[in-house]
Amino acid sequence: MVDKAVEASSSFAQKVKNYLNPTVLWEKIKESKSIIIDVALFFGLGILVGYFLKKYGQYVVVLLFLIAALIVLQYMNVLQININWVLIQDTLGIAHTNVPAGASLMALYWEWVKINVAIVLSFSIGFLIGLQIA
């Protein structure tokens, strides 16, 4: 009974020792370097969007009305708008989502949020900070 307790404590101590090993920690940091850069980038982008949204909100409303007018014109087949979302996601380094047939926009957005949790959280926190700064 005592031997099992000693083994368990030594195995726990060994796990902690391996986890806190500087070379292991450095390798984990190097592996997650791109995630850290993405989180920092979207955090800064969130701050900028929040700041400018609060500072120049009236212009954002006009822009939203313009976008809504373009969507209505496209719906009425007056003009055709094509957005290459794959290229945009590749450029920003955002993971792609698989679109099931007949999926709603909210279901697609929710799948994207689940895949990119760190990016969404960092952007949201930055956005809220940007709103507070302005």
C-alpha cells in the first residue's frame, strides 16, 4: 500500500518535472507560436474595430445601409456580387468550415466560431476594450 503511494507521488513528481522542463516548454511555445500571433493580431484588430465603431458610429450606420442596399439589389438581380471567402480566410489564416447542404447562416457561423474559438474570444475582448477606450 505504501509502495503504491510512493510510486504515485514519484510519477506525479516526474510528470511535473517533465512539464516544467525548459526544453519541453520551449518546444510547446514554438509549436503554438502561430496561435499566439493570431490571437494578438485579432485582439489588436478588435481594439481598432471597437474604437472606430464608437468614435465613428454614424458612418458605420451609413455603411451598413449601403451594404443592405447592395444586398437588396443583388436579390433583385440588378447586380451580381461574388466574394471569394476561401481566399479571404486563407489570407487571414482562419480555418475553413465544412458547409452542409441546406445549412443556415447561423449554423455556418456557429461552426466557424467553434473552430476558431481563440480568435473569436481575442477579437471580442479587444472589441470590448476598444469600446471602453473611445
